[in-house]
Amino acid sequence: MGRKGHTAKHGGHRDTHHLTGHRDPLPGIDSLQWKDGAPHRKGQDEFDYGKITEELGDMTETSAPRARYHHGNLRVALLEAAEAELVDKGLEAFSLRSVAARAGVTHTAPKPHFGNTEGLLTALCALGFRRLVEVQDHAKAAAAADPVAQLEAAGLGYIAFATSNQALFRLMFASNRPNFSDQDLSQAARRAFAALETDVAQARRSKGCDQDDDALAVASAWATAHGLADLLSSGRLRALSTMESNRRDEMAARVLSNSALSV
């Protein structure tokens, strides 16, 4: 299955990696790097995937507020502080008061924007789904146009997001604290799922798979991507986590596409 010859060049200490064997380079799990708040290409035929934990959009998991409150950026500053609190202290110690203190504002300042702790966690969760879609979109933009390659890139983007945003990933998928009936959160989550449905359907049409089984294939692909993401982020899947990154990415990509195409 052909791929474009993209080179994923990593920032800092990371190694340049390619997929080996008969497959051309595929954007890797370790691969996404951000510049000025967004993913970027280093050159016409290069896509830098390195530090997925660097700033994306409003914030990243490891970010702290960059500036004290001034008119127009309080909501963003509070979301940045909220994610930093989530990373540092977990859900058990999470509170509006601690977020406000980290953001350098009064303890009542978050209430007009989020109402209560649930509202802030709900907004943070919605932001997480939007970030996930953006990570996957840019992973797919760096991959070959072939529908199977696109599905594999989206799956690797899902894993990369999970391993680099672990606290946020747990909030999105393993917590009942956010209000999932909230319209903004519901729309953000639905957009992420709709993208998966499209990627799976297009990959299956390219291989002549029966459309009647698409829903089952979507469930299989999501379960596989989520399982790999959880196991790799926790270090429990040693068979893959101890592999050289290019070999690991190739193996993960094959598992991901097979999960959707074998149904």
C-alpha cells in the first residue's frame, strides 16, 4: 500500500523515524509538534510530529497560564489553569478555587464563565475533543491520500493524543464529572466520532467491504485505537512500547486498519 514519502522530523532530542519494510513513512505516534499554537510543516515535504505536549490552540496538558488576567483572555487563562490543575492534582483535588488561584484571579472569577466545577470540567472536556480532532486532522494531512492510510494516520493521531494528554484523555473517557448532555461538549464529541465513521467507511469502500457492517467496523476500530492508546500510555503493552518507534508505529497502524477491514 503506497504512501507519500513524507519525512517526520522530530524536534529536540527525538530521532527521525520512518516505517520500515514495504510501507512508506507514516506519521508516527511520537510525531506531532506545534509551533505558535498549531501543528506546522517544516518544509514542503516534511511534517514535524515531535512534541505533542507543546502548546496546541488554547493550551496543552503541561501548560500553565502564560499571563495574568486582562480583558478578553480570562476564559482561556482559566482553561489553561484548569488543565494544569488536572495534571498536577487529579480530579479529586480539582476545584474552582484552586484553578482561580493558579490563574491569578479571585476565587469568584470563574463563575460567570463556567458556573461551577462541573461546568469548567465540561468546557475542558469539550476542548479536549476539539484538540483530538485537530491532532487527527493534521496527522491525516501528513499521510498519503489512500483511504486506508488516512484511517491509520487518524488512529495513530488518537494514540498520540492519548499518550501526550493523559489527564485530559481520562477526563474525556473515564470520568462522569463532565456534563455530557452539554450542547458544546456533545457537538465536539460527535464531531470526533463522525470523523471516525467517515474514515472507516472510506477505507472499507476502497477495499470493497460490505457497507452493512460499517457500524460494527467503527466500533471495532474505536475499541482497538482506544485500547492501544490506554495500554501504550500506561506502559503496559510492553511488546509495543519497548519497540523502536518506527516499528511500533507500523505494527500499530496495521492493527488499527485490520480492525476496521476484517469485519
